Amino acid sequence: MKDLYRAIYSSVKSEESVYKIRSSGLQNEEKERVINFLRKLAHPIVASVWDAYELAVMCTSGLIPGVSKEAVDDARRVIAEVKKHYPYVEQKQSVLSPPELSEEPTLKELAQGITWTNKILTRFAITLQAVQESSHSSLKAQCPFCLEDVMLLVRNEGIFLKCAKGSTPACKKSEWKLSVAETSSDF
């Protein structure tokens, strides 16, 4: 993927490419928008998968004039690779875009809007639950019973420390609540 991105990057950042954009039939605002997009491209050394995908979509969409056939072919390979590893990427836009409502929405339009809102809230709740279940913070502390890492738990009642492994019965039972000591400063 990095090699494909590097090839596309080199092609669209060349002087020839910038000349083609400037001499294209695009309006001045569009020319500047495309050139600014190209200026802000991530260098191939630090580019992420999403940087490669965004550039590939721009190249295949025809929004960048004068892109070489080889760069378009490479862009199609990048898009195919991203879709293979991240199949949800095509669905993202339809999920994020709310349905259109007219000035006087019909019952069907309102129902579609409510359904879309419910789907977004459901996805948000599922994602939040997954993050809460799978994430914890490792501290620079050890459980006094098994000497494994301690994790930080945040609950409505406060902040707690607990053994991350819970390998002994004492580890499983023990939790330590953190309290913030109130300090007063005399100036």
C-alpha cells in the first residue's frame, strides 16, 4: 500500500501535474482547492491508510485534472485494498448522511428521519459499550498480591484501582477507591 501511495503521490505532486491543473478548464476557485489539497498531502513516509484512500478517491473521481493512467490504476488498487480490509468504508457515507427532508415533510420522510436517528444512536451505544469493555489504562503500579499491572476503572461512584489480571482470589476481591485530597492554599 505504501508503494502505491508513493507512486500516486509522486505523480500528482510533480511540476507537470501542477501545470496541467493550472492550465485546465477548471474555475480559479476549483484550481486553488485542488492545489491546496495536493499541498496538504501527507508525505509517503508518514501517510496512513486513510490518506492513501482519500488521495485515491480524488484521483479516480476526476477532480484532479491530468492524472496519469498509471496513477489512476494505482489509485484503483489502493481503493480495492482498503475495501478488502475495511468493508464498511463504502457504507460510511450513507450512514453519516441524514435523509433529505422537504419544507413540509411527509409522514414517510419523518419516519425515515427517525429511523436514521435511531440507527445512529444504536451504533453509538454499541461502540461506546465496546470501548468501555475493551479499554483500560495501565498504571505504573503493581497489585500487592500477584505483582501484575493495576488498571484504572472509572464508574459513577468514582475512580478505582483493580488488578488487571485478577489471577488470585485476593486480586479478584480487592479494589481501591481513589480519592482526591482537598488542599487549601494560603497565599
